[in-house]
Amino acid sequence: MTQKEFKEKWEHGLTSFLKKKDISRVGGYTRKNNKGQEAKHDYIIDLKEGENELDIIKKYNLIYDDKIIYEDNGNLERLIGKIHSYARHLNSSQIMCYNFFRRMMTVDSQKPLGHANDILTTFIKEKLHLEISKKAICHFEYEDDEMQDHFKSLVNYGRGEKSQFDFYIKDEETEIFFEIKYTESSFGKWTNSNKISQQSINNHCTYVEKGYKEMLKRSPFFTQGCKDFYTAMSEDSFSKPNNPFNKHYQLFRNALKADNSKYSVFIFPKANPNTNKEFESFRKNLVNNNEHIIALFWEDLTSYMSTEFIEKYISFMISPKTYRPNNQREQ
């Protein structure tokens, strides 16, 4: 499947999902494409007068019947974290992450954190071969304050390297960091655009030189060739977008969190050729341990999904034989 074919399939799948929910909302959003032409995007729901972002997300994008969220708009941000700009788009990977993991957690209505339930402990055991308890803490949009403070100490001015992970689990010494992808054509890259100040560029170079390089040297999970190649680079070279580290920025940033008790997990579609190829190249050429830096495919996780999750996100990726709602675990 080409990237173009993949895009056509997920757009058609999400549009079909929206038609079943409310056909009147299909086709209401248009924007100019890169050729300056008006293009219709059926998977994006336009805001009507009197509507707000949270209303649309709750009504059309959430598939978990979360009483905590429906009682109070503010609880959505409390549980998920800061809502992304495109969270009302049906292909939002932030909301996809929430829809997948929320049913695997128990949540106290007064606290922003959740704890693992039986589905999550089983998922972690079967897919990551790790044991976690129901006391394990779960967190959406997790910010690594320790890492951010460390990077902040490396520069004279700046907020530090803000590291945010889509989903996070901690059980005693075990920590698991998740990155979720869906329709994205690549993992995150660092780019030097006109919108970035010279101070930010300088800070980035320092973060890599004094932060990520040191983490790379200590990591047991990257090849010696990888370490030698990147640590030999000059600090100034990291100001260039085509620098290999910057091209694989998000993969490096997340993977460098792995150590003997920490795991970096990437979940993305096998059907997405770009992210699949990019991760495989990264792992094959740079990584020497696949037990702590892990890729999971959405297509292989159907037994942990609700029927509606499958219908919305991945039905176009899997064969009817794979799609067996009666085998799904219910909480």
C-alpha cells in the first residue's frame, strides 16, 4: 500500500464512521490545499455557532462512555492533558490514544491519574512480556519533569526540552513510555524554520550536545556505530534540519528514555508505509535491543479494542477474519 492509498483508505473509513453518527456533519469543513484550491475534508468537523471544541470532541470523537468526562467539560483536559489543536479531527492520534487506553484504567473523579485494570495488565504481559500490578499509575500526555529540568539547567535561557509522552505507566521501578501514531506520514522531526528564534536554535544544539549525546553514550540499547557516528558530530551541525539526528528526533528522544527498567513503545499502523519504514530503518541500523525499544502495530491489537474502536480506526486495515468482536475483552 502506498502512502496515498493509505490516506484514501483512512479518510474513507473515518468519513463512513461519521456518516453513521451524524451524516449532517459530513462535508462541512473546507480549507485550501497546497495549490491554493478549496478542498473538502469530511473527517474534520467544522464548528457551528454556539459549539466549542470540547463539545465536538465528546460528541463525535470519544468512543469510551466516560461518565467522569460527561459530567464536567474540564475533566476532559484533566484526564487527557492539554487538548491538541486538531483534537476534533477524527484522525487525532491524541484522542485515539485516549480511546484505546481509557477503558484499560480505573480513574478517581477527583484525581488526574488512573490505575491499571485487568485489561491493561493483560495487554502489558502479552505484548511487552512485563508484569505490572493494578497499582500501576497511568497518565495521558505525560511530561517528564525530571528530564525537562535537567535540560533547562544546560542553558542560560529557556524552558528546557519539553518531553511529552502520549501515555505513561509506572509500577514501582518499571516505567513504560508510549508514542502513538495513526495517519501521520512520519515521526516528529526537529526543523529550523523562520518561526524559530536564534535562541531556540542555540538551545536545541546545546540540548543535543550536552544532553542527548550523553544519554546516547550511556545507553546500552544503541549500536556502537550509532554512538560513534552521532557523538562525533559538532554542536553546530545540529542546527541543520537535514542532520540525521534531527530527522529522527522523536524516535531518538523517546528511545533514549529506555534503560534497564524503562521501556519505549511506539504504536502505529502496519498499513502506514512511511512510519513503518522509518521505524524499521531506525531500529535496524541504530538499535541493538528490541526488548526495551518496541514497535506494536494497531492491526495486531484488536483483542484489546472495543468494537467501536475497530470500526472507527482500523476496520479498513484488517481482514474480516481478524475482526472478531466477540473475542474482545470487556471491562
